[in-house]
Amino acid sequence: MAVTSEGTIADEELVGSWFSVELDNGIQGEFSEVGGLDYETVVVEFTDANTDTASRKRPGTTSYSDLTLKRTLTADKAFWDWAKKIRDGNTDYRTNGSVVVYDMGGTEKVRWTVTNVWPSKWSASDLDVGSDDLMQEDITLQCELVKRV
């Protein structure tokens, strides 16, 4: 006989296609891809020859990957203008923000906050007279900290 329990069954798995990007400087939107939600901690190895000849490992500094954002190119120039301010010497260019994942009902399920981000690269897809593909906008954001909230 099958074992049953009372209550509803809720799916805990997340679908990676329901997300948005919200930046504190007012730039936000729907993107087709977000990459770079990761970090790496350097491993520091040392050997204390006086007590042991085996190497020991400890965590060192942590670095965060660049965030890469992709979306269909539109008339919205927000990222272009932000990158241009940096190129023109504006020193107030960092902002904070979030990458938010939703369930299919639109309820927020996961949020990563990103600290001190700024665009280091902006690019548009190549122009090609033989193609009718939508143009893409790619943005690379430098990031100093990623936290899952």
C-alpha cells in the first residue's frame, strides 16, 4: 500500500527562464541571459615543517565573476549612457542591484544581490544584410560582491 500524507505538494525546483534584473540606478529589464552568478575562493596551501610534512589548505581571498547580460537590442539607451558616463570620466558610476528568479506564477523565489557593479563592456550583434535575426545587446558588469538573499 502506498504511503500518503496530507497537504499540498509544492515544486521546489526553479525554472531558469523566469528572471529579471533590477539595478538601484533605475536600470532594469528582462534579459534573455544572465551569466556569472558565481564566485571562487583561492586555496592557500602551506606546510609547517616543524610539526608535520603534510600540506594544509585554508581559504584565501574570494573573487566574483563578471556578470554578463544579454537581451534584444531596443531603442532603450540606458546601458549605453551608463557606459558612456564612465568613458567620459564620471566618477559616480557604481550601483547595486539584484537578479531575481520567479516561479511561473510570478512569485519571487530567489534573489541575488550584487554590490558595486559597473559596465566594463557593451556590444551589439553584427549587422548582416543576409539575416533577419533580432539584434542582441550584450553588457558585461564588473561585480565586487554577490550574495544570495
